[in-house]
Amino acid sequence: MRLITIANQKGGCAKTTTVVNFAACLAELNQRVLVIDLDPQSNASQWLGFEESKGGSAEIFKSQQKIEDLVQPSGVAGVDLIPASQELAQIEKLLAGELSVETILKRRIQKMNSENYDFVLIDTPPTLGLLTLNALAAAKELLIPVTTHVMTLSGVAQLINTVSNVREILNPDLSILGFIASRVDMRTRHSQEVLESLTERFGDQVFKAIIRENVRLAEAPSYSESIIEYDKNSMAANDYRALTKEILQRAN
Ligand SMILES: Nc1ncnc2c1ncn2[C@@H]1O[C@H](COP(=O)(O)OP(=O)(O)OP(=O)(O)O)[C@@H](O)[C@H]1O
Ligand SMILES: [Mg+2]
């Protein structure tokens, strides 16, 4: 079971788009996938057909219910989901004063039967708060999407700093699986520049597969379909397939 967190505290950098479509591409290759939505905005859950006001992933932090009992089948074949709910926004307050609150998810996932899934993907909110820290503490691997249509590299340094603190204190096993250049528009000088500086700084850690700007990706959530179902031969579907292939090849 590969445990992958998708994080970047920069808002709107394609975290959720990556989670949903990477999950769908894995499922297309007959991999069994569980998505855990840890974002109170619930975008991934809504995209996968869920609208919850209570429960879901918040129960991981509130109750002793087994992770497996929180799982729902999603609208995408082969992809299961633990949906987010607005209750997640209260979790930080609710846990105030308790011990080791950063490792609650980690401890709960350790009790899961690791035979049930090939991949667990965790979507995170655009902050470095308690929910994201739980996702970083629980994962073995970290995927960092970076959009190239706006300057986003400044926040990446802060994220990497958090990752090294997490490694030291909470989770020595955490490694950076790679950076995903997203919303790339090679017609703009700006996109090219961001891609260049990303590669300059992080070298081979930047995936060769890039995700290009494509309106089909912005349309798909309204239909509760991944890009694979919404437009299976689109450029966007093929970009995510290529990324998935590269991630599968990249050793854990
Ligand atoms: N390759 C792409 N082409 C066009 N639009 C895209 C692409 N990737 C993402 N988007 C759009 O960009 C916006 C932000 O994407 P997304 O919601 O995946 O980011 P996020 O990092 O999860 O945001 P948040 O930080 O709010 O959780 C969405 O409207 C999405 O449809
Ligand atoms: Mg999101």
C-alpha cells in the first residue's frame, strides 16, 4: 500500500485536480485506490459525488471508528472515498489540549489492513495547519503540485521547511515523491520561466510529465466525473495518464 499525501499550502495549485484524476488513472490500471479528503472545502468529495455536512474523515479525529468503516464507494469505478465534511473545520479546536494530535491519522492508518488498497491518496487544505500536518505525518510519500501560470515557488520553500520538521519530529519515513508542474501553458513566457526555475531548483524531482492548462479539467467536476470519464481522449486525460505512469515507475 503506497501512502501518498498531495499538499501545497498555496491555494488553487491543482491539489484536488491531481488527487481525483491520478486516482482515476490508477483505477484505470486496475489499482485499488482510497482517497481520504482532509479539506473542509470538500472539493474532492464533491467531485467524487459526495456532499456531507457531518462525519466522514472528521470521525478519524473524533472517534475510534475503524478507518475501513468510514469508506464509501465513489462515483469513479475502483476509487473508494472517505469524504470530508464541514465538521473538519472544527477539529483543531476540538482537539485543543489533547496529546500527539499531529499523529492521529498516522496511528489510525497503521491499524488499517494494508492488503485492501494499492494506493491511499490524501487531499489537504491550503494551509500548513493540523490537518495537513496529520497528512504529512501519516504518508510515506509527498506529491507537490505547482501551478506555473502564477508565481508560486516562494511558498514551496516554506513547505519544504515544514517537511524537514515533520521528518525530524513526526515521520522520518516521509519522502518527496516529486513536483508536478500543473496548468502549464507553454505559449506564455511566464509558464516557461516557472517551469525552468522549478527544474533548476529541484532537478529530477520534477516529473517529466507536465499537466497542461485544459478547460476540460475545470469542467469535469460539475459532472462528478474524472477526466478519464468526462473526456477520455482529451489532452488532459493523457497528461494525467503519463504522470501516473511516471509515478508508478518512480520507486517508492
Ligand atoms: N490543468 C488545468 N487546466 C485548467 N484548469 C485547471 C487545471 N488544473 C486545475 N485547474 C483549475 O484550477 C482551480 C484550482 O484547482 P484545484 O481545486 O485542483 O486546486 P487546489 O490546490 O485543490 O485548491 P485548494 O487549495 O482550494 O484546495 C480549479 O478551478 C481547477 O478546475
Ligand atoms: Mg483542493
